[in-house]
Amino acid sequence: MWRVLAGTVIAVGLLGAFTTYGPDGMLLGYATLSLIAVVFFWGLSQELPIERWAAVRLGFGTALVGLALFGLCELFPSFGFPVAAVVALGSRPARWLGRRLRQLMRRASTAGPQDQVALDQAFDDIVRHLGRSRDLPET
């Protein structure tokens, strides 16, 4: 059900972008957004375990969704963005992220005082090391 709803919202958004910007504006907007998104995900792939081709694919997909969001907001200025937000928050990755955040919050709330002591000791070690290497600015 979600895929049908998401596909419909993206199609309506792309139609809105086409009627607003025209074919030249759509191509130029897609090319610009793709370039920015691919560079972003390519840089992210250097730090996270994302394959290079997946970074390119994510960049192209992000540009398409961004263009659809622009069109949706142009067609329906008062409720285009809330509709897109509801559809995005109902997606499988968003639900997974929500579950993961809840797990992390539960784990953080059960952390004991010994964790704080270890954190304070690690912080003091880092500050001491930076002080010896003269990388720490004087106050």
C-alpha cells in the first residue's frame, strides 16, 4: 500500500514540477540536484560502508525525490510538504530508523554511573594528550 501511495505522490510532484518549470527547467533542476546529491553521497561513502555505485544511485534517487517535492509544494502550497512528510515517515527506512532510535534511547536511559566515570576518564585522557602535543588552544 505504501509503495502505491509513495509512487502516486512522486508522480503528482513530478507533474507539478513539469508544469511549473517546464521540460528545460526539469532537466536543469534534475542535473543540478543530481550533481549535488551524488557528490554528497560520494563523500559519505568515504566515511560509511556505502559502495560507490550505491552512492551514485542514491544521489540520482534523491534528486528525483527533491524535484518531486518542489513540484508538490508548487501544486499544493498549503499541504504539499505535510503530505510528502507523512509519506516519507511511513516508509520502511524511516520506521527502521525510528525503532533503532528507540532502542538507543532505552539503552542510554539504562546507562549507569560507571559509564559516566569511564567517559570522564576518557575525556581527561584526551585533554591531557592534546595538552602535551600542544594542539589544545590556550585559554
